[in-house]
Amino acid sequence: MKTRQDRTTANSRSIGVLQTLTACVGVAAFVVSANAQSAIEWKAAANGNWNNVANWQPGQVPGLGNVARLSIAGNYWVTLDGNDDVDVGGIEIPNSAASILIPDRSSLRILGTATGSGKIVVNSNFGNYCCEDSRLRLDDGVTLNLPVLLQVGTDAPNNNPEKAWIVRQNLGGTAPIIGQEATIQGSGLMIGAFTVAGTLAPGNPLGRIKTQDGNIVMTPSAKVEIDIQSIQEFDKLVMTGPVQLKGQLSIKFLPSYIPQVTDKFAVIDFASAPLGAFDQIVFTNTPPGFCPRVISTNGKKTMQVSMRNFGDCDEDGQLNINDFICFQTLYSLGDLAADCDGSGTLNIDDFICFQTSFSFGC
């Protein structure tokens, strides 16, 4: 028979087990609560401040455990406070006319989903601290699937495009993905490693995007869009880290462009020769009578658009035997006018390049 002491000891053990189970349940509930992301909706089709609790439904400013959602119809801006850093679980902007504005000396960090047809504007020229850094910060593993505009104003120092940033927030995990539905437009910096499945489109309409401090890996769905307006004015992509090319390079000539056969445009610069190549190069609004092409120069560290038709070596407007004689003569004289592939040296690749240009009539 158990003594009172035995029963007391047994009861104490039971209580201990119950307390442990209760603590475990509490921890589990906390974890579930922390991982759950409830939607906080913007209330009205009117401009307003992100940090104003009255602008959100229910009455709560979105945070780490929430998805901020801008679904109400209308054209409006949701603006972060200047000199503020905001962390949010996710962003959904199904309304294409709605925008989130990150002003100067402010940042928005996204830890989860980022989807929609509305856009995020990173504007270093808007706010009380004019022309200081504005940052969109993406955690590792995040897929960005909405448009982003990197914007600087004319009164920023030298119109410096390096004041509007997209930043990889963490290091050590899976690099953030610029998803197929995302377009990065404007002028600014992409800092850190990214996988690009969407579109990089420098300019608004013209400008420069620069990548630094990380690998850029492009997938087959990636696209780079370049606009050309004049010999001095065209979009540019500067990539200072390792790059793996895939996808499409799209070159568009704007209506104001007046072409010359000698025109060349260094549209992409690399710190070192990239791995791979674009799967497709597309020209839009090509001026009549011209046959532009993309060549690699400077040890493959520059991609250049050339307006010259190398197949028509003697530039008489016709492709015939005289063009072969012209090319062979230039090559034998060591004339870099025969440098068809733009490598800076004359070799067998220039013969292949010339024959390809001639056979395609371009």
C-alpha cells in the first residue's frame, strides 16, 4: 500500500509533467502564431501614411506577422515615414493603380511574399531628407513578384542613381528571386546576390541600374530591356560582380533616334567576362536600312550595340562577292575594321562573324 509520502511524490511528478506539457503547448502556439501572417488591409482609396493606424483595417499597422494588402480600387500612394525602417511579413498589391513609396532615409524590409500588379517606388528624392538612401530590403528566400521603380530626382547630387537600393537583407541562405512577374525599372543599385527570373529595365525612360557585392544568376525567363534615344542617351546595365547570363536581351530604338552607321552603344558593362550568354537578342523599332547587332568587346566585359552591317563590308547597300573581297582585304592589312566580333583582335572568329552576318543578310 502506498503511503501519503508516495502519493505526494506521485502527484508532484504528475504536476511537473502537466506543467512541462503546458509549456510545450504554449511554445507551439507561439510558433504557430509567429509563423501565421494575417492580412492588414489599406482602408480607403486615398493617399496616406503607412504608420497611421487609422489607415489600416483592422486598426493595426502591418508588422512582421502580417501581410500588408492594397486591394481597394483607386489611384493612391501609401508612404513610409521619412527616417524610418519598416519590417513586414509580406506585401500584396493586387490594385495596379496603388503604390507603396519608400522616401529618402527610409527602408522597407519584406520577409515573405511580395506579389501584385501595383508597384513599390524607392525614391531617394522624396521626403524631408532629400537625396539620401532609400532601400527595399529582401530577406533570403523571398520571391519578388511585383514592379519596383528605383527613382532619383533632378535635384539629387549629380542625379546619383546609387541612392535608390534593392538590398539582399541576409547572407547565408537562398538568394532572393526577382520573379517572372517582377520588373526592376529606373536608376539605382541592386546590392547582394539575386536570382533574376523577371525583367531588369534600366531607365524611366532612360537610366542606369548597377549590381554589386554579389552574384547575379539569370534564368531562361529573365529579360534585360534597353532603350536607345541617341548616341549620348541610352539605358545602361553595370554589373560589378559575377554574372551568369540567360534569357532575352531586348533593344528598343526610341522614335527620336537618328541613326548613323558608325554608332555604337556600350549597353552592358561587366567586371569580368560573364558565364553563358543571352538565349535571344531582339531589336524593336529598328531604323529602316540599318541592321544592328550586339557584339562583345573589351575581353567580353562589354556588350555593345553596333549599327554597322558587317555583311555589307563595302557599304554599297548590296550583299555580293565584293563584300568578301572587302573583308579579306581589310583582314590581310590588319585593319580593325575587319574586327567583326568586336573583340579587339583579328582571328578566325571574325571570319565566322562576317559569314554569319552575310548569310543572314544582316
